[in-house]
Amino acid sequence: MFKLTAVKYKDILDIKDLKIEEKKITCIVGKSGGGKTTLLKLLNNMVSCDSGLLKFKGQKISDYNPIQLRREIIMLPQNPIMFSTTIKDNFTKTLKYTGNELRSENNYVNLLKKLDLEHNLATDTIKLSGGEKQRLALARVLLLKPKILLLDEPSSALDEDTEKFIIKMVVNYIKENNGTLIMVTHSRSIADEYGDTIITLNNGQIENVEKRR
Ligand SMILES: Nc1ncnc2c1ncn2[C@@H]1O[C@H](COP(=O)(O)OP(=O)(O)O)[C@@H](O)[C@H]1O
Ligand SMILES: [Mg+2]
């Protein structure tokens, strides 16, 4: 689905040849500063490569309409910004800003339940812990029903049990909806458990691509 050929970005990334498959779970691992976040931003067309070619579904990524692309490829950044003030606001604003229809409160409540966030819709997001904020950010993203979801270390602010629960939930969601998941993770055990493909990226270069299923 994504095909990178001789892609360079500043002195951060130098990727000779990389394919990322559709409807699979791809995990990206590697040392901090290796370019993992930058790679996700390239895939989302948030930044463009300086040279080389990045194709999405057979076409140069920069040829797509950026708005349409953002609808299809949704990225959850490592430190997502909360909208003030309530949990409900976060859902409605996300839908508004992305040009979607609002949903019923029931819909939002079910999503919170799915992510084990036992809070009222009227709760002020200021009161949420780091891990809870991350789960709310994930809920916002799932509300958009992404076909392709890019997650940047989704579990860095979560304790281990919550981390496992959340990743499992996201993986199930993606599989049920025939979606594609590309996630950066610091956890080798998560990569081993869920990754159909594990890409190791170090110093801006692909060190290894392990296809497991
Ligand atoms: N906008 C930017 N301009 C210049 N350097 C950057 C920018 N973003 C990240 N970097 C640098 O690029 C390298 C890779 O960063 P990043 O993609 O965030 O790595 P990772 O996610 O693997 O930790 C780091 O050395 C970082 O300091
Ligand atoms: Mg990063």
C-alpha cells in the first residue's frame, strides 16, 4: 500500500526500499531518535520527502488531495492535544473539524466503555491522568473510523496492563474493520505479539524487516 524508494528526508531518514502492506499490522521499532515518528509523518503526508518516491496505492502521495488523504490515513501523535473542556467537547470538536456529522451521546459513551474510561461525558479533560488522556485521544481517533491508522507509541503513558488492553482493543477494531495499522512501539513484546511485519529503524535507515505472517 505504501512503497518508498530512495526516500530521503533532511539528514533524518534515508530509506532505500520499503513496502508496507495493506490490511496488516506493521510495527516499527528502534532506538529513540531513529526517525520513527518522522516516518509516520511521511506516510501521513504531514511532511514531504526531499528526494525519492513515496507511493500510496500506486500513486505518488503528494498527488492526492490532502483532505481526502487525512480522512483515510489518520495519525495519533505521541502527545495529542486535548480540546477544552469536556470529554464530550473532544468528540464533537473532532467530528466538526474533520467535517463529520455529530453522533449520539450513546455512541460516545460506548466508545468510552470500550477504552475502559469510566468517566462522564461532562468530565473536564484537565482532570484526566496522562494515560486517560491518551485513551481519550485514541477514542477520538476511532470515532473517525480510520481505514489506515498510524499510532505513535500509543502506550507510553500507560501502565503495562492498560497498555495490553488498549493495544488489543485497537488491534481488534482494525481487524474487524479490515483496516491497516502501522504502529511505533517501544515494546518488543507488543511487536512480537501483534506485528505481521516488524520494521526496525535505526539512525534513519531500515535495519531489518521481519515478515512473520
Ligand atoms: N522537524 C524537525 N527538524 C529537525 N530535526 C528533527 C525534526 N523532527 C525530528 N528531528 C530529529 O530527527 C531525528 C529523528 O526523530 P524522530 O523521528 O522523532 O525519531 P524517533 O521517533 O525514532 O524517536 C532526531 O534526531 C530528531 O531530533
Ligand atoms: Mg518518536
